[in-house]
Amino acid sequence: MKKNVAERRTEILAATVAVIAERGFGHTRIADVAARLGTSTGLLHYHFESKDLLLAAAFEHAAQRDLIRLSQAIGADGDPLERLVAVLDLYLPAVEGSSWPIWIDAWGEALHNPALRSTSQRLDAAWKQGLADVIEQAGGHGSLHCADPAGAARRLGALVDGLGVDLTLNGGDDDEVMIQRQARARNWLLTAAEVELHLAPGRLTQVPGSARRDQMEQRPTVHPNDIGRGSNGDALHIGNASGEE
């Protein structure tokens, strides 16, 4: 049965992500993706005008899973501060199955790839907006006071980025060591969030985190086009890099 355009694009993007995971953005060629699919390079060029656009679209394809979980965490029931902790937990690298390696690799390649840089900036903005939204939600419920949710999100996001890079590159191969380092990083992050958001010491660090993340991963997957909306009504979902739907 002949595949439609959307199915074919999804297949190409999934194959590209797999090749990137093995070779990195800088060493991924159109020919590598075509070989994995068992097809010609011409088919890939039909769907993506250039390798740069393909890599940017593949990065966004890989990141959609993270954005879906972010939207679910923001829209979850319960205490607003628990939602904030859930978002911060999602931001940090997981012990297994973390998407941080592809994000770090994309940041480096984005310095030389305008299409990838544009996509990276939009994805980062979606994360920062999601964090700002959940801070604003908590403020609206009287759980905290923050005059500048966007600024707080940028500052906390910058801290998470640094912790995430350190954990990913220096976490080690031993799961027990990684778990300990992750726990310390989480405590540093939540303590910093308490200071940033003028919360009492321990208000966030005492909120359980691992069970919350497990709940998010067990929720039914939703289509990227159904990504939830922030408090200002703007969708967290962003368009693909090639401009196609």
C-alpha cells in the first residue's frame, strides 16, 4: 500500500533521528538516512529541500515527545507547586532514555546551521514559555508571588541547561552514581527555585518527584498538533522547520 506524504515524512524523520543518535548531527548524511530506509536520496530531497532542513525537522520530531510531556505536566490536576516541580523534573536528564544528548548535539551544530538554530530557538522558547506558564498558574492560585514569570523561567531554565549538560557529559556510566548526581542536581534546582520564587525553604524540595515523572510517562500519548496551550492561549506546538504541515 502506497504511503501518503505525512506517513512518508514521519518515516524519514524517524530514520534520521536514529542515524543522528548513532553518528551525530555533524556526521549525518542524506545517504546514511536513505540507506537506513532502503531508498534513494532523491526521495529524501523530494520531501526536504536540503540536509539542513532535514536535520532541523528531525530535531523537532525528536523533541515533540518532550513537549507533549511538558504540556501534560502543565495541564495536570493537583497542587500548582506540584505541577511546577513536575515540569522542573521533566527538564532534568533522566537516568535512562534521556533526550539530552540530542539536544546538546543540536545546540553545537546550530552554530553552523541556520535552520537548526531557528528550530532550536523555538523549541527552547516553548520550554521556557511552559515553565513561565506553570509559574504564572501557581501565582494565580496564590501559591507563590512572582512579578516576572518569564524572567524567572529564563533564569531557572539557564540553571537547568547547565545542570543538564553537566549530568549528561559527566554523569558516568554507573546508574547508581547517575542517580545520586541527579538527586543532588534536583535538590540544587528546587532550592534555587524556592529562592527565585520567594518560597519557604523546603517547600519544593519536599515534593516527591520520581513518582510524578512516572505518571507523566504512563499517560496516553497525544498527537503533537494537540499540544496544550499556555496561560496566554498560545499553543506550545511549533511548526516544522521546512514550513510544511
